[in-house]
Amino acid sequence: MTHPPTRGPRRGRYRRRLLLLVPLLLLAACTAGGPDDADRGEPDDVSPAPAPGERWQPRPGVSWQWQLTGKLDTSVKAAVFDIDGFHTTEEQVAALKRADRRTICYLSTGAWEDFRPDAADFPPSMLGEGNGWEGERWLDIRRLAELEPLMAKRFDMCRDKGFDAVEPDNMDGYANTSGFPLTAEDQLRYNRLIARLAHDRGMAVGLKNDLDQIPQLVGDFDFAVNEECMEHDECALLEPFVKAGKAVFHVEYEGRIAKWCPRARAARFSSLQKKPDLGVWRRVCPATGTP
């Protein structure tokens, strides 16, 4: 099953606009949420640390929280926290690690963001069309020799802060109007470079969306992160990760959770319902499996 190469960015990428509009750095805190923030009966889960010299391998069904805006709420009952790599501090990561939580470093690796501290390091000729959000433009991922040191520096930051893994976003520029004649092979080469950069630093790495290339990339990545596969009837494309014993971290933004949660449980996904700003609020779809 394939899809036309014109699908635009997911709605969830709205979250990065809030990083521009609301200067709320993710500060270390345990904040009380309202009734809609309840974990809906989810256990206070943990994910075991990897053995020395090995990288973390999240398993299907592990609980998680995806928070990229607002004050970081470390009281959420989740084994895994996927949080912004630039805004999260080393101290916050260490606090989560002491609580036996694993941490994923969110970065955009396929698009340039004008609000990041290293934005000036990217040459203008590397920047393509906008990806649908103000201040963001697709990168020319064919320029591996120039992109590798730029991304390596970001991955060094994630490693030095103590993150267990990386979530690289915008990994499907070839399937969008990027401004460059990107091919599927270009994307595969770049995505494998990103996976290697994470693995070389002892971190796990997730494949973000890019559903059509999962058969070629499932062996290179340690987990998947997906937005709205239920909404778009695409969840079957993520089955290779679960069959390989790898977690699928999944989010829906629309619809009633009770309608799609049984299918998510059957698929052994780690599923949440979130608001598009990806703040603290969440509703949990419990999944079966071992963290």
C-alpha cells in the first residue's frame, strides 16, 4: 500500500509555533493538572535502564508522555517522556532518570527552524520551501556532508544532557513540496545517517511518520513515532515495528478515544490522545505489552 507523495505535514506540527509564540521553557516542576489531565487509571510505569554499553530498546505497550510546550510536568505517570531537546535541561533529564523514566530528545532534523539557537549555522542555499509553518523550511537532505556535522552537534547536545533516545522530526521531505528534487533514495540515505548518528552516541532513535519507507527502515530504527494513523487509516503500515518487538508511540488529535482505543490496544501501540499544542494534557489508551 502506497500513498501519493503530496501529503502535507501533520497537524501536530502546530506545536513548534507555540515554541515561537510562547517563551515557556520546559522548567523542572511537578505541576497539578486539571481533571482532563488525569491518567485514566494508567499504572505508575517505568522502563528499565539498558545494561551498560547497550542502548535503550522500548518495547510495544510501554507508557509515554509527549510534551513539547509549557512547564514540564514530571508527575505524569509514564515510563517514557518525549520532550524538546533544546529547551529541556540536563537537570530535568537527570531527575527523570532518577525516577527510572526514559527520555526522548525531540529535534527537527529534516526542516530548518528560525527560532533555534543554531539557525544561523545552516547556509541559505540549503533551505527550501516552507513546510506549512511560519519560520520553518525544508532542508536539502542530499547535502549529507554539510548536514552531518550540524546534526551531529545537536545529537551531541542530546547525549550530553543524558537523553536515552532521539525523536527526529520532518523525516519525509521527499514526500512533500520541499523545493528540491528529493527522491525516496535520498530520504533513505538521510534517514539512515540520522539513525547512525544516534546509535554512534549510544542513543536509540525513532522513525517519525515516513510510513511508506517503514519496510526499508524498520531495521535501522528502534521505535516509531506516529501522528494520526487512525484518522488517516494508516496504522497497518506500522505493524513491522511491533512485529520486530519495537514500540510504536502513537497520538491522535481528533475523535473520541473510546472509538479507536480498542484498535490501538489490539495493535499493541503506546497510544495517547493529545491537544495539538502538545502540552501537559493527555488521555491515555492503555496498551498491552512489556516496557
